[in-house]
Amino acid sequence: MQDSLFDKLDSGKKVGALGSLNADYSFSLASFPEPGSTVEAEGFALRPGGKSSNQIVQAALLGMDCEMFGQVGEDASGAFLIEKLEEAGVKTGRIAKKGPESGSAFIMVDKKGENEIVVNPGANGLLDEGYVEGAMEALSSLSALGFCLEVPIGVVEKALREVEGPIKVLNVSPMPSSPSLDMARGADVVIVNEDEAKKVLGKPLPSSPDSFLWGQAAKILKKRGLPSAVITLGSKGSVVLDEGKAWPVAPKPVAPVDTTGCGDSFAGALLAGLASGLSLPDAAKIASFAAAFAALGAGAQSSYGTKEEIKKFSEE
């Protein structure tokens, strides 16, 4: 079954991401430091990142025709981020350059593969609604368009309202201080993790992805006129909520090396599947394998697999 799903990915479809690009400063640690303490890193790496940039790289590695929409600073980090996108096959001609510094993230990864992240928005925080106006024609020509919330929310809301044509997928992360799915009414699909879903739905969630209670959550979304949703549950897999029904998506068990960027890998693969005309549950199956593969490598984009690599991984 997985073979046929991967074979249905259509390389002729255009996928875009509108949002963040970050330089990731990643430190490997035995364990996270306690407040007020200092620990010595066991390793360090500078890697390309940013939620939206990560998503579009994963879609490109799956063979899609991809373009990044966003902003970097007029610094060496900006040039580095653009270079890495181009190496992955992503078009970068519409990335703006503004301000003295690009976005950055400082990431700590412990022996269990868990992470803690601090983000400095830099040029991402300077992205404005005028950028969306200028890129409207290109954005509207896409088959699927992904968003995150590492750029000003007003920019995302404008694009969700006004861009017509692509399937619009909003990764509701990082979670706003006053969470509400109402801002996502212009989206076709939202992606939220387990903790985020509890906040936006205002209700306790089932402990298992195959619980019938997820069907009730799907009915809540439909009744409120909200988009379809994919709830990611970490090692428990994910649940698709669509048209008042729920579909559990089983995970592929792995021993994670580094979970940094796994959620972005999931979102990018979901974009690729939806752009190719797959159903939301089938697109989520591909995304689940992509995210599990990413957990086996260090970093975000540096850990992502190609279509061939992830397909083979799904068969093992």
C-alpha cells in the first residue's frame, strides 16, 4: 500500500511555503541544564532551519516543484539559508532580503533525542502584508501552500484570506498566546500537535489515536465551520479529522536520534501528498513515514529523506 502512495506523488505539481527561514545553532548535550547551571556541549553544528523552510525542503526532496516565500537578513546567514534551499532544489527568487540579521534558532538536543529551542525572529519578524501582495500571482499558481506562525500572524491571515487556488495548510505552531482555530478559517487543513489541540479545542483529548472520542472532535470542527485537521501525537502516530469523521494513522516505531524538525517534515510531506491529489488520510500516511525517517538523523533539513529513501524505509 505504501508503494502505491509514494508512486502517486506528482512531481509536476507546485508546492510553496510562506513563512520562516532560520539558521539553526544546534548543541548536543547529555542532559538539559538546570536553571542557573552551565553544561558542556558534546557537539555543535550550524544547519539551515525555520519551520517553513524545513517544510518546503521536505516537499522538494519528495520530488515536488517547490518555491520558498519569505525573508532573510542582509547577512551571511541569509546567503547560507538561500544556498541550502537551492541545493535541495527549492526556487528562491522571491525570498526578500531586509534588515541586518536573519532569523536564528538555538537548539539543545539531549541523549534521548528530545529538544529545547529558542527562536530569534530576525528578518522573519519584518515580513509584512505588502510582501503577500507582491507575491499574490505566484502564490495563487501553486497546488498547495504551507504556513506556520514564525512570521507575523497578520501576514498569515492575509494570505489565508486572499490567496485563491492552492490547498492551504496551516501548521498552528508556535502556538499563539491566545489560541483559537478561528484564525484558520481560510485554511483547508490545520496541523496541531497534541498539546496545541487541547488548547484550541478546550477539551481533554483521547489517550489513544483509535478512540471513538476523536470522532466527536471531528464533529466539533465541522459544526464550527473550521478546517479539516491533523492532530500529531508523537510516538502514537496521528489522527485525521475530516468531514466529521476521524481516521487514525499508525506510526512507524523508531528509536529517535533527534526529533528537531520532525513536525516540519510531516507538514512538508503532507503538502506534497495533498498537492498530488491524495486524500488527507493518505497524505498523512506518507507524512508519518517522512517524520519517522527524520527522527533517525541529526538536525532538521539535514535529516530529511528523499522519496526513494523514505519509500524504502516504509517497506522495512
